[in-house]
Amino acid sequence: MHEQLHLIEFWVTFFSRNSVLWAKRLLLNISNGA
């Protein structure tokens, strides 16, 4: 169980970091398209 928790924490931090990059990219694409 503890190992799973560490994995979940790792993926949450990993995806939260990437989601910020994706959000910026999406906003740039939307602003360029419009």
C-alpha cells in the first residue's frame, strides 16, 4: 500500500507539472487560432 501511495504522489506531481505546460500550450494555440 505504501509503495502505491508513493507512486500516486509521483504521478500526481508529474502530471501537475506537465498539465501547466499543456495549459500554456493550449492557451497559445487558442490565442493564435482566434
